[in-house]
Amino acid sequence: MRFPLPPNATIGIVGGGQLGRMSAMAAARLGYRCHILTPEEDSPAAQVSAGVTVSDYESPAALREFAAAVDVITFEFENVSAEGLDLLASLKPVRPSPATLRVSQDRLVEKAFLNRAGVPTAPWEAVRSLAELEAAVARIGLPAVLKTTRLGYDGKGQVILRTPEDLPRGFGVLYPKPLIVEGFVDFAAEISVVCARGADGGFSAFDAVENRHRDHILDLTLAPARIGPATAAAARDIAARVAETLDLVGLLAVEMFLCRDGSVLANEIAPRPHNSGHWTIDACPASQFELHVRAIAGLPLPDAVRHSDAVMKNLVGPEETARWPAILAAPGLIPHLYGKVVANPGRKMGHVTRLFSRGTLPDEAAIQAALAAVTGG
Ligand code: AMP
């Protein structure tokens, strides 16, 4: 198959969650079909796709069957084994590349990559023993954050170390997994930039947004972030530098800390659509999902512009999901539900977007009032 992918070509998506679902919906609008690889029966992505291979991500036979059914392969789930990735890449084009995925799979590789690319991060060190942790904390200072290097998300696999007594306790919780310790950033805000890069080097970035977490899970995104033009440019430059250095083909989110002195530190990269970009479905002519599909299909990349400012609120767990009838009845809330049957605590079930005319993102109280149907407030 040659690029650009012609209409009716099939995009293979590894992972069956909401990111795959919304990518498949954007792909359908551009005349493509999607085929999902997921271990889950009745997954959010497969519900809206032309085909599905239900299997774990490791079985060579299933990976071959999946690859045979598609023209290009992309990911909404990053933690496929190196062997699985290599097998897929030997069969069909994989975008973003396996090398890009490997950087994002391991926090040590990721932080080393960022620093090598000239992107500042919190100070960090690898930890293989309690003695190494103590030595690292002697250099980095307290508080610090101890994290597993792999498979951590939504705050899972991390412990904050505030006092010297926390070191053996935190180490005991996470060991024997490979670990990284980072300096704790007393940030003013968390921001992120979602950007896309094409095979021809074309680059598009949405403006930086502000992200608020609750119980380590993204709760609210404010678009744009309330930051000055110099900070916005610094955040965009970091995203551009990361995309360029990775030779990215596809979509990328960079999560960053805005420090109290105005400097910006990168925390994490995700070479896929990102929760902090969901607002773009409703507030932009071309969403993050459309840019993702365009980049991997070799189509022209439009500018990542927005026609409106926006607030996005996640619907997490049973309580917020129970607000669905009120959300549907509330004027101005744009509802999105992901087709998940069971609303376990902490599970992302959907989101709502509220649009505001460009340049009129309101103050905190007005935002809370606009979301009253979701929060019950
Ligand atoms: P992560 O899994 O690295 O994205 O971390 C999840 C969340 O934990 C981040 O969004 C921050 O709210 C918090 N966090 C992670 N690392 C640090 C750090 N070095 N300093 C302060 N907060 C952190």
C-alpha cells in the first residue's frame, strides 16, 4: 500500500479503548475503515469499527492475522512487547514508529531522550536498590516521587516521598519493579500540548491546555491554558522539538509542568491521541483524532486551530456516569459516551465539552456553574 492511503483503505489500531473509538470515528469521516486489535470482547473501539481481532497483544498468530487485515498500523495503547512491535513492523507500516513507542514505554528511556533532545525535566535517577534510592534522594532532595519505569498510568505505580522514613516504605511498595525517582515539582499548573507531524516533516500543534487531576485521573481540561504568550511558545517549542527529534509520524501529546517561576518542564510523552485533546472534537475544525488519522495516512495536515475556547470534563466512575440523563438535558453540554458497560470506580466512561466563544473562557465560578449538571453542584 502506498501513501497517501486511498479512501476505503483499512487502518489497524492496536488497543480497543476510547482513544481507538474516537480515532475510528474520525477515520470513518475521511472514508477509511478501521480494524481493532484488543483482548476485550465488545470494546469501545470495535463497536464503531469494520473489523476486530480479539486477542492479547503478544500472540504471533493473532498479530499476523491483524496485520494481514490492514494497510497501516497505529496505536492507542502503548504497552505492546518489543517482540510484538517488531513482528507488526515486519508486516505493515507502523506509525508512529516502534522506536517512538519504545521511548514512551519506559520512563528512564523517556527522560534520557527528553534531556538529550534539550528538553528540561525534573531531576531524575534510576533506582535499583534502597541504597541507590537513598543516594539519589540525597542529591535530588525531598519531596520526591518514586515511580515504576513501565506500565504506570493515572497515578498507578507511584509513591510520593516526603520524609526520610518514606524511602524504605515507598521502595517496599514498588520494588522489585525497575524504578525511577524524580524531584517533586511544586507546579503552578499542569499543561499539555497535542501536536501532529507528517512523514514530510509538516507540523501542527494545538495551543497548550491546562489539565486538572482528581485522584490522579484527568478531571478537567481548560482550552486554552491561561498562560502568557512566552510560556505558550515555550510549551509549543518543547512539543515541536520532541516531535522532530523522534522523527514522529503521527500524533503526540507532551505533558508538562508549569513551574512557579514561569519555566516549563516536560513530564511525559504519549505518541497517540490524548485525553487532554478530547475538547478538539467539538472546538476545532480538525480534531486531534483527525490529525492523527491524516498524519498516519499521509494526508495533508491542516493547522491545529480552534474556533472556540472549551472546557472538557471527564465522566469517571459510577457517580458521574449516573449524571448522564442530567447531562443530556443540560443546554450547552456536548455529550460523549464510550460504550463501556461497567462503570467501575476510576474508569473513564465518557466526557462532556462546553464551548465558549474564542477568547472568552470564563472564570472559575462560571466554569463550575456551566458543569453543574455533571458535578451535581
Ligand atoms: P505521570 O504518571 O508521570 O503522568 O504522573 C501522574 C501525575 O502525578 C502527574 O500528572 C502529576 O500530577 C503528578 N506527578 C508526577 N510526577 C511528578 C513530579 N515529579 N512532581 C510533582 N507531581 C508529579
